[in-house]
Amino acid sequence: MRERKIPLNLNCGLDLIGEVLYGKWKMRLLWFISQGHKRPSELQRKIPDASRRVLNVQLKELEEHELICKTIYPVVPPKVEYELTDFGRTLVPVIGALGMWGDEHEGRLRRVIGGTGRAI
Amino acid sequence: MRERKIPLNLNCGLDLIGEVLYGKWKMRLLWFISQGHKRPSELQRKIPDASRRVLNVQLKELEEHELICKTIYPVVPPKVEYELTDFGRTLVPVIGALGMWGDEHEGRLRRVIGGTGRAI
DNA sequence: CAGTATCCGAAGGGATACTG
DNA sequence: CAGTATCCCTTCGGATACTG
């Protein structure tokens, strides 16, 4: 699921969901936000392998796709919070299903993927 | 979900599923195969926007991840069929959930994505 | 019909350094 | 703490032409 800004030949629901989920960290961002981790620094800690820049890019795309909304509090130091929109909340069960499938088949997946990995 | 052959820092089920689903056409390939479209030429017709080369690449990755298996019939002209493995079949309900979500929210998705799209 | 080789442009994403 | 600007490298995926 990547942002193809250009050609867009949407065929079915799988295309459409692909358009909003494609991006290396988007599913996890949505998941962590749904779990109540709202602050950018929190998300950064949850996903240390992502660069801060890319996290911001993908958060902005999720926002443009109306899956999350962003609140900026005019305080010092700056404070920002993300939340799922109602629309975004409808996606949580689907993300959950994806994650559960991954968890249930962790052993086999690690084998076929070939990585060592590490627990969160 | 992209093939990151190199670093692999798997955190949770979402990472793991990402590893096997990342690829522009993989979800649809799995879906169409689950629907009984087994031949490469069939899949190509179903996904005309994908190049033949990339379809083969992604099919091979799905095979390496043991989600599908490939049968080559020693006949002329060549005949090839793909099928889901038992493992791959466990993924079908999840793919279905993704597609259903996309279908249910088609209108809104098309608006936020900004594409015109076309039906399959 | 099925598959591969080569070439290439375009995104994606990381590192770093910087501002408010 | 949050965000942006550059720079750069890698990968993805499309086009084309070719072989069995």
C-alpha cells in the first residue's frame, strides 16, 4: 500500500484499502494510536526503526485520508496528539485481524521470511 | 508490506504480515487465486495494470513465503497453475475483511484518495 | 502460453542538521 | 517537544524484447 498519486486504477475494495494502508509504518501507526499512544514522541518510541521524518510524512497522509486527526496544543513545550477519527475506528478491527493472523503464525512466518526479529 | 531482505526488525504480528503482504499486487493475487483463478494468463487479465514481469516476481515471493504453490504441467503449450497452500488459506478471511472494508467505504475512500477509479 | 533479461524512471525511506 | 529541509541511496515496478 503505497501512495500512488498518479495513475489510480482502482479495481475493488482491495485497491482502495491499499491506497490508504500502503506505507511502511501506517498499519502500526494506526494500531498504536488506537491503543492510546497519541503523542508523536510516544509513537517514535514504539517504532524506533522509523525515522522521525517518515513518521511525520505517513501521519500526515493518514490525516489527509481522514483516518486520524491531529490536535496541536498551543503550549510550551509544544504538545501534539493524534486520535482516530470515526472513520479510522472502523478500520481498527481489520488491523486487529491482520495483527492476530501475524501473531498466530509467528513461528512459521519468521521461518519463511528468514529474519531473526525481536519482540516488541 | 515490502520485501525488506536486509534489516528485518520484526516487532509484532503487523510486522510479520507486512513482510508477506507488502507488494503492489499481492493481496489481489491472493484474492483472485482464492477465487479459483489459477492460471497466470487469467491473473494477468484480472490485473491488467500490472506488468507480467512484476506479477511473476510477486507470485514467486508468495510461493517462497509458502502462501501459494505452483504446478507446472509438462505439456505444450505450457500450462501452469497456482493454488493456495493450507497456510495461504488461513489468510483468505483476513484478505476478505480488507476487501470488504474497502468496498463498504468506497465512496469516502475515492473522495479522500482523489482518484476517479473504475470498477473491475 | 509462460518466463526471463535488461534498462530505466520514480517513489520510498533513512541520516543529518536545523528552527520554533 | 515537534517539525522541516537537504541529501542520497535503495527498491519497486513498468516497458520492451527475447527464448522455450
